[in-house]
Amino acid sequence: MATVIYEQRESDVPTARTDDGNLWLNLTDLAAATGWELKPEGVCRGELCVPIPPDDSASFVRDDAVNLSRFAKHLGQPVIHDAGHDVWVFGEAARPDTSPMLTAPDFTLPDLDGREHTLSDYRGRKVFLATWASW
Amino acid sequence: MVITVAMDTAGADAARPWIEAAKPAHPSLIDQCHTVATLYNMVNVPSAVWIDEEGRIVRPTEPAGTSEAWRIMDRTSFTMPPETLSAIGARRRAYTTAIHDWVANGNSSVHALAPADVARRAPGVSAEEALAYANFRMAVYLHCHGETAAAAPYFAEAKRLRPESWNFRRQAWSLEDPMKAGGQEFWAAVDELGDDRYYPEIEMAGLPDDPPPAKQ
């Protein structure tokens, strides 16, 4: 069974298919594991739609499944597959100097009691975000 | 408000003694996968980002009021002479004063940067750097599932792609042996820095100078 780590999400996907170094997900699994959905205008998440290159569409979509590896590379995301454990990591995409990060990327993390906190829940207040480690 | 994030792949139990001793009133979060470091392109601790009420970054990732002076620490007793402690304290106080200035004056504070300055100080992430984080993420997943040997090559690749990441190096060392992240390997790597900095310089008005200490 494939484990898919897509940005901050981690999912086990029993129905995933691997073919020639590519990971194919059906549309239900795709939405659950990544938030992306196949629509007539392309592959969409929220208001963002990424058109599928028409001259290469068969390498992206086939038989109601999406080639997540191909799509991730199209978005500039790093893709790593550990074949021994069938784990796929789709990392945060590279970002050119010309598109600076001006808005704080959101995240959700637990505290010691397991209670989850989401950065954007604190909008309306200034946030001093600081990291540390026990090591 | 303050939000602290512990970069600890060993999980809540690794961070717990410090958090319980500090009894913070602010959210004190545990980040096993170093998600915040990945999102904000951080390579060391402590790193900080200032975020305004609208969710805009007004100071991108920078060391949180650090000093280089600790590098002269006695490596067996972990003690430092009073003048070193005083230099570290002066930097920390100046940085804290700047935070208070921002809290009081908002984006008119001299320390809150305009978008063009934020952009200049926070360059993009190259394909190689993004790949380093992905390798680290794979290593963390495998490690957390008991696959220590399988994780090792991914930790190694992350460190190779991003040699400036002390987060990668020290986290990987600490998973091999909790004492290793501050042990001989660590000090040897610090010595290799020579006249180079351990933390990048913080560009902030009012911070005392902080040259790397002369070689011991």
C-alpha cells in the first residue's frame, strides 16, 4: 500500500497504482490525499486551476486517474519515492527569487496535550513565531 | 502574541521537560517533521518570523536575537565568562526591545520591514533546496516508523544538498544519540566554521556588533 506525503498531509492510499516510476491516484484518493480535483478546466484546488498541457494530457490523466508524480513535477515540486516501503514524498515546490513570500504560509501543529493550533486562527493579532529544539 | 515551535522529530516527549519548566502562557507547539522550517526556509534554531495582524510577514526568517559569542564556551563545563554572557544578553535584550517597539508601533516601527525589504531578505527556494527538505521529510517518516536504517540515506542526502542546515545535521545526530547534537561532532563542525558565522548576521538597527569569536 502506498503512503503519500503531500506537503503537510500524510495518507495511506490502498488503491494507488505505480507504473514506470509514476504514482497514479483515482479522483477520490487524489482529493483526499492532496486536495486537488480534476475539473474540465484542469486540476484545481480552491480557486487555483492548473491546465493540463493538451499535447501531453495522456501522461497526466488516464482512465479516471491522475498521475500525481507528473503533475507534481509540472508544479516544480520535488518528488521522492522509497520503493522498499512504498512511501512517496511530494515536497513544497521551489520558489524563484521573483516570487517572494510576503504572506505567512499556514500550518497546523499540536501542543503538548495534542491540541491542534493553526497559525491563521490567530489573524488579527501580531505573531512572533519562534523555533527552538531540545537537541 | 508569541507562538513557539519545537523542531523535534523525537516528538512531544523530547520537548516536554523544557516546556513544562517554562510554563508558557502562549501556544507552544511540537513540529516532528520540521514543517515550519520547510515552509519558512529555516536552517537553524532559534529562528523567528514576525507576522502582522493581516498575516503579512514583516520580518522574514532570521536568527532570534542570537550572538556568536557562545562559541567560546568551555566544552566540558558548558560555562562562559561573564563578559561573554553579557554580550549574549545585550543582543537578546536589543532584539526583545525591537519586538516591543513593533508591538507598540505596528508597521510604523522601524523594525517592521516594507514588502520590498522582506523580499530582498527572503530569497526564493532553489530546486535543490526544496529537494533537501523532501529528503528530510522522507527520513523523518521512516525514522518515526522505526525504519532507522532506511532513514539514514535520506538524512545524508538532505545534509549533502543543504550543508548549511544545522537543523538537518543536529536533528540527525540527536536521533543517533541524544548527546551527539552537542557533542564532539558538533564542536568539530563549529570549529570548521573558522571566521564564518554560525548564525547569519541579523540586520537590525540597535543590535550590538557580533563578530565571530577568534579561534580558541
